[in-house]
Amino acid sequence: MVCGGFACSKNALCALNVVYMLVGLLLIGVAAWGKGLGLVSSIHIIGGVIAVGVFLLLIAVAGLVGAVNHHQVLLFFYMIILGLVFIFQFGISCSCLAINRNKQMDVINASWGVMSNSTRHELERSFDCCGLFNLTRPSLQDDTSCGAMCKTRSSACQMCGEKFLKHSDEALKILGGVGLFFSFTEILGVWLAMRFRNQKDPRANPSAFL
């Protein structure tokens, strides 16, 4: 049995979708773990991660069923959806890698401005910092209401904005790199599904159209 034949394409497509299923389950598990330990309390973040995990899981299940049964309709929609996901993910990954420090500061300033006081205080305690940037604080209210541990050790705490920039820069590079890598695996999935869909099952009737 040579690689590139019906069985090889089928096994490769099944293996790729099993990987997608594991990644989807991992995203759901990490979100539930973070919520259970109280590491992340924002319902929007938890819901977003779970939604991405469930979406990836559904795509993987559809691709796996289509590969096992050589189902033409499922494989067709699998190719279309995975192609759209590739375009979206490739664009987002490139944006994550290309965003500069000034843009990150603008996003952090805008996000900080719409946050509730309880969310701000929670971030200050988590990152052990007070306030955002010196230029964005109209008053010392952030310092006086800050509940970070650094307030008990010293009167001067590091600004949260600097810590956010450091973490966001690292996170954007990781997300951009990982997203870019997985986007090329999605192109591989589209190519495998297209190839497998146009192949004939040697165990079926040779005169049947597949």
C-alpha cells in the first residue's frame, strides 16, 4: 500500500482531526481549570475560550466522520469551513505578530477605561501593581484604593501598564506563532480532504461513482 493512496489519505485526515479534537478538549479543560482555581473570573474570557474549543471540536468531529465514512457532503463542508478558519486565523496571527508597542498601549488604555472598579482591583492584586500609566491617571485614586501586596511593602508600586505591556508582548508573540503554525495545518487539512474526497475506495464497486 503506497502513501498517497486511499488508505494513506484517510489515515492522515483522521490523525489530523484527532489532533484537532485533542486541542479543542484541551482549550475547554484549561478554561474550566482556570475558572475552578479562580485564576480567571471574567465570564467573557471563559466563554470565548470554551466557544473556540467547542467550535474546533465540532469541526474535528465532522472531519473525522467524513473521513471514516468517505462522506462527500461532510467532507465538502469541512473543506469550506476549514478554509474560512484558515483565512481568519492567518490574518489574526499576522496582526498579533505585527502589532507594535504604541498600539498595545492604546488597547490597554481603552480596555482599562471601560473596566469596572472591581475588575481593576482584581488585576492590581493579581499583577501586584497599582494604576495604569502615569499619563493616564487623572488623580491618585488608583493608588489610594489599590489592594495590591506591594502597597504594604512600599509606598511606591510599579505601574500596571508596564507589566501589562510585558505580558501582552510575550502573549502576542506566542499566540501569533502558534496561530500561524496551526493555520498551515488547516491548509494541509483542506488539501487532504480535497484529495481524499476525489479518490475511489478500492473496496467499493469500481464502476460506482464516489
